[in-house]
Amino acid sequence: MDGIDGVGGDTHRALGGFLRARRGRVAPEHVGLPGGGRRRVRGLRREELAQLAGISVDYYVRLEQGRATQPSPEVLDALARALGLDAAERRHLTTLAGTRRDPVPEAQVSPMLRRILASMTDLPAFATNHRLDVVAWNDLGAELIGGLGDPARRDRNNARFLFLDPASRQVHPEWEDRAAEAVGQLRVSAGRYPDDAELAALITELSTHSPDFRRIWATGEVVMCTAGRKRLRHPKAGLLTLNFETLHVPAGPGDTGLVVHVFSAEEDSGEAVALGRL
């Protein structure tokens, strides 16, 4: 999987790729260093980051090249501070630097979860696994995000739908944001489960067929599911601005849970009326 850092089981290569990507986004002038001029690299130079983190240049170079293993928590914390990483990125950095390899998860959709989703008749909802496969949904959720109920109408992997199906840009008017979220979530999963062959194959497929995926992956984007507001476009209901929450379903021992995505409209809003019609 040449050119795709963090895929295929090599966590040391993944750590180096993540550090390079994050180093490239830090403007020197934002950390008290002279910027502009004839700099040959985007962002910080290796020696500049090493200086900011208080480690030797040689050691930092070995980290990026995958030749240094098991950096200490103190080194990771110093690098995270120097790079300005947020909480999700710090967790990802720690995961990549660790030696534990989590087993490939195969979370199952329980009958209880299916009943819960079906009972949410006024709230569009669907559940995804760590590969962004949509594994369960209710009728309103299926209709809202492009027709999940009909496999011929829409791929049931959200990342594949976003990057390989032009219809996704109609469903998601803020396509670039949704694409960055998908890549960021896949990167987290790839770091946590480096032995997942199906996940690696998906990332390779997307990299091969989508220049947009390659471009966003190269940024080192890391995203965890949260809450907020999203805009979606439905052919009958029109453009909808909806609140969303992500709920994590507890998993069995040694397994990971699923993520349930729930959408809602403001009470008595036009969106609420439109959802009611669907």
C-alpha cells in the first residue's frame, strides 16, 4: 500500500507519516519562528520541531523514519504540545506509538439495538462500525442519507459512498467537511486496528480511485465522532439543517462497539415538518 501511511500493519510507518503530516500544518510564525522567505518545506522543519519538543534531531528523524520505537510518554507529550494537537490527535499519537495491537473487531447488531432504532420513528438514525459500514438503520435514517434501504441506490459504506459516488455531493452540500470527517475516522481506526485486512483494502481502494481521498489522507486528519449540526439535501424534503448526536453502543469483552448517529430537527421548524412528511 505504497503512499498510504498507517495502512497494512506497520504502525511505525504510520507514526512517522502522522508526524510528518502534522508538522507540515504548523506555521513557523505561530510558534515564534521566522516564516516566509525561501523555505523548502511546508510547515516546520524537522530540526525546528525537535527543538520545540526538546529532543535531539537525530531521535526525531528516527521517529519519522520508523526506526525509533516506543517513545516515552514525556516525548509524546512534548511532541503533541509542539504540534498543537487536540485531544483526538493526542490519543491517535499515543495509539500509533504503542506496542499493543487490538484484535480486529467484529461488533454485532443486537436485536435490542434494532428495536431501539425502529422505535425512533421521528428521529433519523443509523449505526456504523469502525470501517464506516452502515450496519443498521431506521426507515427515516435510511431515506435521509441517500436511500440506504436500497443497495442498488447507495453503497452502504459511508466512505465509499462519499468518495466514489457523485450523488453524495447532492446529499451532503458541505461535502468537503463530511469527507474530512470520514477520512479522519478511518485514520483513527487504521491506527487502532493495523491488522484489519478489510479496512486496509477499503483505504487502498479509496486511495486508488479518489484523488480527493488521497489529498485529505495526506493531511493526517484525525476525527472522533461528536455532536453538532449538519446540512443534508433530500430530493423531496429539500435542504435540511439538523442537529446530530453520536452514541456509542457498549461492546462485549474484547470487542468494539458501534456508533449510532441520531438526527433531529428543532421543534416546530420547517425541518421538523419536512421530516414528518418523509
